[in-house]
Amino acid sequence: MDSMVAANSSFDESVSKNNSSDSSSSAAKSTTRSIHYDKVDLETFATETDKYIGKNVETSGEVAYIQKNPDNTDIYYVVILPKDDHASSGYSYGTVTEINMDTFDETNINEGDNITVKGGALTSTIKLNGKTLKSDIVVDSVSVN
């Protein structure tokens, strides 16, 4: 009987240790979730894309075009341009954002909306309407302004 009590006590200590390491692991995970995004205006991001590759960025623009990714129907391509830029100068610069379908649907994004996106910056990864685009943001979060 004493050996069973000792075994149970040892088991309880092991569970307690695992639970405490799980909580410290959870605390570490929640700390790493706090991602820093460099705020950058859309013109700077679109014209100096190489400076931001692999970094987390936050930028805003007006939704000019929305298309489902033909290779992955869970992703929408959303082209954003500086507000009123496309009306005055004919698309001088902008970027494509890749937005998960669930996020897209929850946020209710439409052409003409002014949105702010936060996500990871890439370059030359998307082909849209036969052109390889210079800049791309894989979106972590989006808000309609």
C-alpha cells in the first residue's frame, strides 16, 4: 500500500510539474503573440519594398480590386492603393494583400473601403492578371476605417 501511495505521490508531483511548465510555456506563447508592426505609408512600402521584406508592416489604403486566389480559394487578393490615387494618376503604386477568407468575411471588405492591414511583407510572390507584382502583404489582421 505504501508503494501505491508513493507512486501516486510521484505521479501527482509529475502532473504538477508539467502543469506549471505548461503555464510558463503559455505565458511565453502569449508574450510572443505581441507582434510589432512597422507603420509605413503605402507609397513607401510599394516603392521601397525590399526594405520591408520579411518584416511585419502596418499600412492603409483604399480597396481597388478584390479577387479570390485561383490556386487557393481560402485566400482573397485585395489590391490597395493610396486613397484617391487611382482616380488622379492612374495607379502609380499600390500593393496586394492576401487575406484569409474567414477574416475577409468577418470584416466585410468591399471595393472603395479604406482599410488598414497588418502582416508580413513579401516581394514578387503573386501573379495577378498575368503580371508579377512587386509587393505583397500576407495579412494577420485587417480593419475597415
